Amino acid sequence: MKKDYNISLSLRINIGNDTVLASGKVELLIKIKEMGSLRKAAEEMKMSYRKAWFSIHKINNLASETVVVLKRGGKNGGVATITDYGNSIISQYISLRKDVDIFISKNSSKYDFNK
Amino acid sequence: MKKDYNISLSLRINIGNDTVLASGKVELLIKIKEMGSLRKAAEEMKMSYRKAWFSIHKINNLASETVVVLKRGGKNGGVATITDYGNSIISQYISLRKDVDIFISKNSSKYDFNK
DNA sequence: AGCCGTTATTCATTTAAAGGAATAACGAAG
DNA sequence: CTTCGTTATTCCTTTAAATGAATAACGGCT
């Protein structure tokens, strides 16, 4: 019986054994950039604020430089900002991801895991 | 501060949302092939027999054809055998994995996640 | 029939991850 | 000095995953 298999490549940027960036985190960062708010970004992704906060905390601690600056209080209650470094690694990740996708589409046709 | 980041691509062969093959399962299958025994393969991988058994059960159920034939009783107490189809997808996975590794080494140098 | 080493399966326990609720802290603006 | 919406953090509960122990089932061999 033929089955509809598919090949997936997941891309991770690690430091040691810890993941700084993978698809989920990148998505979260982009949402933060769009909304300027961690809470709203989390909401948009149907993720608890708590989880999102831990996620950002981890990224900031691991990476070479700060990726997201969080400020509380003030005009809109607080604000979340992506740093220049943050924007840099986001676009690098996206660019590399595109290359990966091209690689998959070029190579996967050579294989047939049904036989 | 410069950190020693690394880029990892994990390769998965899925059917729908379920993973038939990924690096850990392939390693287990190879050990089974070497030893002819699920128990010994699990032991070698420092994995509980229980977990290994579930793993194989899942692979066999998901894949197009049987990948591992398990028999109990008999000369050596029992035996685990990789089918022709099993050997085929193992070598396909390894071959594709090699291509992926080459791709990584060619592309990762273009990126610097420290800046 | 009994032995042996493996496969097959259940049950209870432990450990880890995820989630939710609640509340404090903050600072601009009115 | 109060309000407002967000960030920050704790505590408890729930859910899921991993582990371990124990035991049955099997079949060639002596």
C-alpha cells in the first residue's frame, strides 16, 4: 500500500546543546516585531504569555547579544522591541530556511520511501 | 561576546504528522540489523526494551510495508530481522542524510549568527 | 517435559513539560 | 495619585513522557 510520505528538514541554530532559534521561535520574534508586544504576540500564536516569556528569556540569555528588549510600564503599558542584532539573525534564519526548502524540493524527488 | 553556535538540520521521513524515520530510529534499526536482536540493540543504545519495542511497533504500523520482523522462541530465544524494504529505506535515509550534511557544510559558512 | 533467551504486555511509579490563575511591578498620561 | 495595559514572577494543577519491575508467551534444543 502506497502511503503519502513526506520529507521534512527542521533547521535549528544552536549554541552547544541549546537551541537559540528554530521555526517556532522565529515566528514568535516576527510577531513581536509586528505587534510591539510580547503578550499580543503570544496571544496571536495561541501560546501562553508565560511560555512566550520563558522563550524570549532563554533566547536573550543564550545569544551573543540581546535579541528582544522588554520594557514594562509607560505609554502603552509596556513594549517589546527587536534589536538590530535580533533582526539580523531573524533574516539570516529566513534566508537559510529558503535555501533549505530549495534543497528539499531538488533532492526529495530522488527518493521513494514506499519501496 | 562570540559564542560557538552551530547549525543543525534534522531529517525526518513522515507519513502525515507521524514520523516513520529519524536519526534515532535509523540508529536503532542499524543496531538491530547488526545484532539480530531487539533487546540487545536497545541495550546497546541504552534504551529500555519497552521503548525500543514501541518504536519498532510504530514504524511497522506506519510504513508502507513491514520494516522489522520480530519472532519469539526458537534457537536463540527469538530473533529480529530487517526486511528488504527496511534495508531499502535505511540506506535511502543515510544517502539523503549525506546530501544534507554536504549542503550544511556548503551553506553554513555564509552565515554568522554572532552578528 | 524442562531450560533458555528473546519477544510481548501490563501495571505502577517517577520525572518532566505544559498550562492556568493570580498578583506584583512598572511608568506614562490624565 | 489613579488608571491602564503590559511585563515579571510565583504557586498549584494538569498532562504527558520515560522508567522499572514483573510476568506471560514462544519454540528450538537437550
